[in-house]
Amino acid sequence: MSIAALKQTKPVKWWHEAIIEDMLAFPTDTLEARGKRLNYSASYLCIIINTDMFRAAYEKRKNDFRANLDQAIHEKAGKVAAQGLDLMLEIMQTKRTQIPFTALTDTVDKTLTRLGYGLEKKGPPVQLNVVGNGTQIAVLPTVTAEQLTSAREALRAVEQGRAENTPERKMIDVSPPDDLE
């Protein structure tokens, strides 16, 4: 039986569960503070939490905890977004003549952009910092980040081709002859 299979079949002790609960409830606490709460010494806690069995149980519980938390946050964020959109739609329907045209176009444009139908956002501009005579100058070139990445890849390909086509150099033996020793 492998160690991984043994860890999965071997039951976790009740005090391991108590320590895991405490670690999830107070993730930033020190071993001393945790030990006072659980009535253990910090050195004993250190021994327990560094065992393979405890680590496996803790990682499983932590992953389950994160998955549940992520799901709850995702559900609430979805509800907020849906209610917000419903409210915006209601306001747009009831006060359609009172909404300024610029605010309406801005809202529609943002909505379409977030749905993937708007203009494509470009990344931050590329900036080169040139150092000369003890001063640093920022130069904003007219190339995009994609063009710069493409140029780097082309340069790497050329350098790799040169390295592959370079003939091997033979090592020269520079050790002294045996009769000189």
C-alpha cells in the first residue's frame, strides 16, 4: 500500500480536526496563541501540524473551505449584478425621456464593452528607460506591446539558429606533459 493511500484510509484524530478548525478560524495566529486556546504547547503543535497526515487533512479542509466560500461569493455577486441590471433597466424604462443622452450612451457603451462587443482595450503603453550621462530618460516608442513581443520572439529564433549552425569547437588540452612532473 502506498503512503498516499495509507494517508487517505487512516482516520484523522479528533484533535487534528480541532487544530484545523482553529487554523481556519484564526489563520494569522501564532503557534503560541493557538496553543493557549487549544491547551497545547507551541512545540507540540509544531510537531502535529508538520506530520504528513495532518498536512493532507488540512489541505483537504482548506480546499473545501475555499470552494464553499468561492461558491457563496459567486452566487451573491451574481445576485447583485442581476438586481443592479434589473434596476437599471427599470429606471431606463420609466424615466427614458429624463435620462441625459450622454449618460445613456455611456451606460450602453460600458455594458456592450463588458459583454465583449465594445472596442478592444489596449494594454499599458510600452516605456523604455534610457540611461545616459547619469540621467534617466523615459522614451515612449510607437510600437505596441504585441509588436515588441513579436520582435523578441524573432530575435530569439535568429539567435537559436545561429547557435545551432555554429560548428563545435574542440577543447585544447593545456595540461603539462607527464614527463615534466
